[in-house]
Amino acid sequence: MPGTVLLLAASPVGKGCLVDAASVLPVLAAVPPAVLSGADTANVVELADPLEPQAVLTRLRAAATAPGPLTVFITGQLTLDRRQHLPHLALARTTPSTVRYTAFPWHWIREELRLRTPGSTTLLLDLHADAETWSWLRANPLDSGRGIAVYGRIAPPPSSRRVVAAPAYMKTVATILRSGRRPDLGELHQQALARVGSDGYGDLVLTVPGVVTTAAPAGSAARTPYRPELPRPQASDELNPADGSRAVTVVVRQADTRRVPPVPPAPLAPDDPHAYITAAVQDGRHADADALAAEHEQAAVRAHGAGSDQALHWAEVRADLAMFAGDPVRSCRTWLAVAGARLTAGQAPDSPAVEAAVDRAHHQWSQIRDVTPARELGTALAELRGRVPGRRQGALENVHRQLRQLQTQS
């Protein structure tokens, strides 16, 4: 099965730039796709200095839904938004005051990759942090999700802002891979660190093999991703601002025929309910998948309460299952319920989980073709959007505009 590789290099333009991220892309581009991926063949997508977070999200979402192993190479710099103090990948237009709207939230990576089979996804990171982010990292992990293998480093802020650093770790990784041999990822990581040498002694080293060893019991809070091998719909055109494609260099390289020994994925725990759900969706047994998820949701409600993280996790699983089954009405209704439950539990309207639930409800609502449920759910969505405007400018106006159009339809 072909693998997928996403090469992302991003850094701000101007004096806020800490690293010349895009300089690594020519070196990575010289590596055969199959070597980058570790699969027999691979497709490669490059993103160089993207302008818009939505452009990155679109490419990441497409890569996350592709079957086979996924390897994501990210080179750039981390910064925090001023409101929530959450890590973001700075993009070309990012400044300290515009992080929330011009940078790519790191938790979007976790959200988009959570549907993938554990052991099938690898992140290779060469990141530089500004002073505020470096202090944050000393007390908080950079969470990329469960079941995701993560290798790389985060470099501390430079002693002088006049110097733009080079992505030494990622260039070293690319140089090793250019030999045509892809060592085990742990070995590749150690070789790269050794070659960087004393220049990297102050770095925060990331080594997360991503092996899943325990199963998620019924009603547990574990968020082990399941991954139906089906296309995930893209965001509604009505909601998307200009995706930056005119200013983003996107290069797609098709599968290479050179054979490279693949890296075997980590095995799933035998009793993992997500594995059974994945198998059911792959076989087209959507009702069976939903029934199993419903059993775990009910068990979580009995054990922890309707507003618990455990119960809401399974509600989110069922919302995604409805989407894969082609039922946007049920998916939208479930996402609205999840968002409402999180707000009732005291979560902030701008918290990532609440915003994600409302955004997904909005997207599924845009897929509804039956006028009656579209009007009903649109009214509820408009009310919720008033409380949770999200990061996309004009989201509430979009709902009102669509509702007005629905009023003219019979």
C-alpha cells in the first residue's frame, strides 16, 4: 500500500523569523519518496511557507485520510497565542499579535491525526521556540496525540535575534536519507542528533515511539484513534477564506517504484474497541460500528456521567461514524450536542474542544440537502455560533445567509 509524506516548512517573514525553515525542502526533495515514507511506494506533498492556517489544514486533512503509512516532516518555529497561551506553528504572516488567526494551532495536528490507526503515523520535527514558548515547554508537553510516533528536537530561542538559525536536525535527517537507505526511525533520530553534535546540546529532544500497549476499556477516557479507510470531506467552500494556494508552493510527487523495506506498524491491542469499529466501517457495516460505539458511550455515561470526557469521546466517535455513513443530519446533531455538553460542563467557548465540535457541526450542516432538518439544525447552529464564533471570520454570517436561502425553499 502506498505511503503518504507531507513536507511542511514554515516561518514568519521579517524580524520575527527564528529559522530558515524552507531551506530544508530542497534537501528533502532530493530523497526518493519511498525512502521518505518507508513504504514500497509513496506520494509526497510539499508546503513551503504557507500563508493561511486553512491551507495547511486542508493538506494535513487530505494526508490524514490517505490509506497506508503517513510521515509528516515539520520544520519551523513555535509560538503562543496571547489569549489561551497554546502552541502554534508560525506561518509567513504570523506576528506576536496575530498568532490566533495567522498561525497553525498545534492541537489541530492532534485532532486531524486522531482518526488514524495507532502505529501508522510518524512526525519528524525540527522546531525552534521563542522565549515565551520555551518557558511554556518547560512545564507542558507538546502533545501530538496518542499512537503517533514523534522524533525530533525543539531548539531554544537564540541568544541574538540578528541570527536566523538553520534547521540543522532536519537537514541532517535528509542527508542521511539521501543515501537511499532508511534506517529504523529511532536509529535515524539518534544518528541525526549525533551529527548535530554540540550545537544541539540545549535542545529539547523528542522521542515518542508511538507504540500502543494497552487497550481502552469500556467507558475509559482513552482517546486511541480509530481510522476508517474512507475519504474525509473537506471544509465547506462557504466557510473557507482564501486558502493561500496562490502564495503556497505545493508540489506533489507521485509514487516511486523503488522498493524500500517498510517499517512495520505497532500492533493494536487485541481488545481495542476502536479496532473493531474500524473493521466494521471498512466492511461497510456502519450500523454495527455505531452500535458498538453506542454501547461504550452508554457505559461511560453510567460510570462517569453524561458530561464526562469519557462519554463525550464516544459521542464524538459516533458523530464521525455518522459522517462516514453519509448521514450529515445525525452527525451535525451529535456535534451540536457535544458542543452544548462541553459548554454546560463549564468549558470556555474558545477552548479547542468546543471550537472543534462547533466547526464540525457547521461543516456537516453544510452537507445537508433536506430543507426541513437543515432549517431546524441551522437555527440551533446559529444560536451556538453566537456563543462560539470560532477562528473563521464570518462563520455566524455564513449560517444566517444559508438560513435565509433555506427560507425561500419549499
